[in-house]
Amino acid sequence: MNLHARILSATALATIGVSHAAPASHEGTLTLLLPSEPTALVSLGNVATSILSVSAKVTEGLLKYDYDVNPQPQLATKWAISPDGLTYTFTLRQGVKWHDGKDFTSADVAYSINLLRQIHPRGRNTFANVIAVDTPDRYTTVLRLSKPAPYLIRALAATETPIVPKHIYDGTDARSNPHTNAPIGTGPFRFKEWVRGSHILYERNPDYWDKPKPYIDQLVVRPITDSAAAAVAFETGAVDLGYRTPVPLADLERLRKVPSLRFTTAGNSYSYNVTRLEFNLDNEYFKNDKVRQAVAHAIDRNVIVKVVHYGYGKVSYSPIAPGLKAFHDPAPSPYSFDVKKANSLLDEAGYPRKGSVRFSVPLDVNPIGGPDGQRLADYIRTALARVGIAVTVRSQDASAFIKRIYTDRDFAFTTNGASNLFDPTVGVQRLYWSKNFIKGVPFSNGTHYNHPVVDKLLEDAAVENDPVRRKQLFKDFQDVVARDVPDLNLYQPEFITIANQRVHDHSLTADGVESNLADVWVEPKKP
């Protein structure tokens, strides 16, 4: 039995899909570990994982989703889609209060959706076909579309489509509004304080609409950027919960032996990811397609998954993750692992060796991706050295990384993760659609890819209601991207959530720990 199987069989199955009896009263504190500190606390203009980790604790969505991404009520209690797919009607929950005491109404929903269309990295795709958001009364919201959007009903989770208070944001720049860092929402927890570099503190909302939830008094979010310290924090009980594999993969075998810890892969189906090598197509080297093809030939995905990632993942040649089975194309890359071919292409591209080096480039590591990003970068550096590309690995904090890649565009290539989410139109299109090249918007079209055929395939798939035709459109898209290599898709990581055995009901929905955690409860610590 391999390491992966041992960990899951020994510890994970005890918590997967199990809802325990909640306590009669609320008590206790839950400490959530993050491997990097958020740059904001609401996922309006930035969808970095660290922000998604905290956003829904305060600002909720219209819907939540079960493991199969079937919609369930949250701020909306009922919904209906017209037969032509052009009208979505939501009946909103009455009696909900914002944390400042104001009433939640349809005006807040309309404002939020219109705002997300403008500033959310995926909102331009998600709501591209929405031509009007009507509010016939205080508790009804109607989305009117110019064309069908078959993915839309699954796009309304709290992290993806946060509903924010109109009276707080209207007339301001939402990205710089101070309440983006001190949020006011409808959720189970109220923001208390953010001490940079130390913690974010949330307190129980006593007026939460879903009483008697939440079941804990406090939620403490602790960013621990030192991966070794993160592992120790779980061992010692200093933290209670972490997700998306919050410790180095090399430490999992040791942590598995800690009696107080439990592991699960539940709660990841809302957001499948693909780890990728993202080229800057404006870079003097990587604008040359033969150079990108050479890099593709020089990298062995199987080594990355088995050695670099300890077997926790699946090889993916496609930007559409294997977890999205309805759309993923398993066809291998046209550029198989072949060092000889890589060297030949670099010669053809006009970059002969000068000694052992053809040219030098920096590689930026996304710090938001977790503690194992450096291992991937080290592998890429070694692999490309064999074909004469000298790589200098460059690290920085999350804010500096986002500014470098998406605002300044001062990079050659980067290791990056891409959330596919629940549908390629929402999670994948943003990365390849030429109209989504927007300086300053994180996790958009960072490569500056521009291909008219790809644009049309993506736009057609976004409005296609026939599932067979839609699947073919996405297959054709994958074929074109595979040949062009604007980036190099490597693998779909398998994410693991770690929890102290005292913590219950933390991953009951498709978004797991990214949910509002209203159901979570914690057993008292034993003396």
C-alpha cells in the first residue's frame, strides 16, 4: 500500500461525509491555519486561496452546494430557471440582517452581481450574458440573460459570488473600500480584528439567521508561512484545522501517526485545480513558440507527480482538470518528454549554447500555492538546465507576486495554480480568453494569450445548452491550446484537509473549509 493509500485508509474515512450531532450550546474556539496571509478579507476583486479561505465566514452567497455540486439554499430559499435558460428568479431569505443591523434585501443582491461583473477575475465570464438584474420586490431578484449560461446556477457560492452590502460599498471603489479588509456581512461570524502577521479574529454572530448556528464562540485564523512550523502547530494542537494540504507533503507520513489528527479529501469538489507553468508571451524568449515547445519537451509530468508531489495528484496535459470528467480531455501533450527534441528546438529557435547556457530567465513561485511550490520550482530549474536554460528561482510574498505578474508584468514565467472550479467557462476561460487580459486583475489571462479561434470556442461553449456539443467545443479548445503551449499544464493536485479530532463538521459541502463553517463544532480540550 502506498503512502497516499495508507494515510486515507488510516485516518480520512472517519470524517468523510459524516455529520455528527451538534452541541446544544455554542462554545469554544476554532483555530484555522493558512499557509499565507490574505491580502483582503472579501473575494470581490481577488480570488487568491488565502482570501477564499476567509471570505465566506462573513459574506455569504445565494446558494451552497453538496458534494455533487447540486444547489442548496443559503441567502436564497428558492430559485427557478426558465425553459429557455434566459431568466433566473431567486426568492430571498427574509429577516436576514447585515452585521451592522441593516436589512438584507434584493437591492444588495443586484448591486453585488453588477459589481462582480466589473471587478471579479471570473465575474466577467460568469455574468457575461447577464443584461439586467431586476428587483421586483425586496425579496425577489431576477437575472435576465441575453444568451443561456448553463453553468450559472452552480456559480453562486459565497466565495465565488459574495453578496455584499450595497449601503457599504455603493459609490466607492470596492477594491480599496476599507470594509474589504474589515468586512460586514450576513454570515455566522462577525469580523473583530486583523493583526497583520499574527491573526484574524472573528466572533460568533448572535443574530445569525440560521439559529442556533454557529456553534463556536470564536474563529481565529493564523497565517503560518513557515511550512515546518505549520506541521509542528498541528502536532502540538496549536491549530485545529487546515485545508488544501497545509503542510509539506513530506510531513504527512509523520503526522499520520499523531493520534489527535484526522485527514480527509472531502469538500474539494467545488474547485478542482491544475498546477501549471505560465509563460509571459510578451517575454523575449517565451513569445517564441519553439522555445515553449522545447520547455514542454524538457519536463516530465510523471516525475513531478510521483517524486515532487509524492503521488498526491494526477497528471494533466489539459487546462481542464481530470476532476471535471464531463469536459477533461485525457489526450497526451503533442510535446512528449524528449530532451533531445527540446535541444533541437532551441537550436532552431536561434539560441545556441554558449558554454552550457543558451539564455537565463527568472522563475517566479506563487507563494499562495502552499508549502511545496519551491520543490516544483527546483525541479523545473534542474530540468531546464539540461537543455541550456538557466533558471533563477525568485520568491516573494503574495502581494508582491500578484503585482509583479498581473500589474507590472515583470516576469518571464511562473509556477501557478488555476482553480477550474465546477465548470470550464468559469474557471478556465478566464485564463485563455483574450478579452480577459486585464492589467491589475489577479488570476486572469496572465500569459496575454490571444487566439481568435480559442476565443470563439470558449464563447460558443459558454452559451451552448446541448451537453454533447458543449463537450466537443471544449475538446477543440483543448486541442488548440495543447499545440500552442501558452502555458504548460502539469497536474491536478489532490488536496487534503487536516483537522484535530476535536473538530467536527468542517467539510460538509462541496467547498469544504471555504464554506461559512456555520456547522462546525469543537469538543472541549481535555485537561
